[in-house]
Amino acid sequence: MFFRQLSLFRFPKSAAETLDEGLAKRLKKHPLRPCGPLQAQTRGWVSPYGRGDDALLHQLGTYTLLTLGGEDKLLPPSVVNESVAQKIEVLESQRGKRLGGRERKRLRDEALHDLLPKAFVRPSRLSGYLDAKAGWLLVDSASRKQAEGFLTVLRETVESFPAVPPDPEESPRALMTGWLTGAKLPQGFGLGDECELKDPSDQGAIARCRRQDLESDEVREHLKSGKQVTQLGLVVDERVSFTLGEDLSVRKLRFLDAVTADLEGTDRDSPRSEIDARFAVMSLTLKPVLERLDSVFRLPRPSDRGRR
């Protein structure tokens, strides 16, 4: 259950008060429910331990692991359009004239009403965890839309949760560009083997490098032409590697051999103990990484002003 990508959010100290023992009860009021016949999608909490377990959270000290479940009806637009076209053809043939916009909309609503109950359902799972002490929410997705969806349901569950994306005081693009042009990397940081370089002008050129020495002449030529770093592969303390975006999203997160070696020494004789062990190793490994990102980019924890 190691996360593979991260969207980061920060929340103020007062928000941690909602993450007390009452959270489990609140989660039970918002479980995942099956899609109804006319519902296109549903969202709700499921057990991080998988099917057959009633626990809707996993607690480890100040860390809380949650899993948002989803069901989405698969109804391709082409199927809806074909159904609507058939209805329109019949009515226009009967009436001998073209249908107006309002009636076409009514026919589309009828088609959806007829087709939704027959549509296949696609299940989904999206995990995230909260660090009440440091004020972090990490969602296992680099998609801002998916991560915001997780946060929206969390807000509905606890009634108010003022988490926001980190607001760096230091420009990630400027710092990462500096690291490739010769500036010293922060302690414990090393370069990975991929980056994305973008011309800052409107509709400027983009260069993507993968499995390449980032200190090579080819990369430096792109930088000399004025391109700036918008994504950069990094290695931290030889324990994790990832690609960091200028929006501070984390992609291609990998836990390296030193971390997996830590996992080998844990007790994992059941699915629950396996998740316990992996979550402990993951959260404790990411703790110093988040502290480093906080220090380098200066990501202040938000205050209670502007509470959402």
C-alpha cells in the first residue's frame, strides 16, 4: 500500500481537533453506498484494510490513514447520443418538423433515465493520510481534481476542514532551475534521471528528459536557451525518489532498498499486520522528506484565518 504519487495539503492546528476519537464515528455516517439506479456516481469511506473489515481508519500515533471508495457508472457519450438520435428521428418523422432545443434536452434526460440503471459500475479506491501534529494531508494521487474530491468528502464528513494546497514562499520553478544550473542542492537531495523544461513564453517549447544524466551538455543547452524546470527527478537520503512538479505534486514516488529493508524486519503474518507495517514505514519515511520540502520551499502552515 505504498503511495505512488502525492498531492499535498496543509491545515492549521485547530483543524487537528477534528481528528480525535470522534472521527471514526463521523466516518461511519458517510460510508460508501452502492450507486442507485439513477445515480451516476457515489463516494464514501471504506476500510483501508480492504473488503470484509469494518474499520474505516487506521491510526498510528498522530497519523491517520483513510480510504475513499467510489462507484462510477460507465455510460459512454456515444451510447447516449445514439439513443437520443433514435428518439429524435422517430418524433421528427411523426411530426414532420425539426425538434426544438428544449425538447431535445428532454429526450436526452429520458435517455439517461433509461440507460443509467443498465450501465456497468466501475469501483475505485483512493487513499490519503493525515499528520495531525505537522498539519499535512497527503493524497495518493497527482491529479488535483481527484485529490480535491478526497478533500471535499473529508470536509463533508467532519463539517469543516480548512486544508489548502501548500503556498510556497520560495518559487519551486526558480529553485529547481537553479539546481540544474549549478546551485547547490539542499542537504540530502540528489538529482534523479528525468526532468521537464519549459520555455516561459506563451506556448513555449517543452523538453522532457527521461533516463538521462541531468548534468549533461544536452540539458544545459536547453537551460542556456532560457527554458526553466517545471518537473525534476530527485532522490532524498537514498531512501525515496520522485519527480517533483512546480505545483509541488509528487509523481513516480518510489521507496528504495533501504526502506524495503526496514519492512523486511516487521511482523506481517496477516493482511492487517501487512498494512500496519507498510503504513508505519511509509509515514515515518516521508516525515523527514516533508520537513525538507517545508524547509527548502518555505511552506507555512496556514492559520485559522480564512477557515473553510
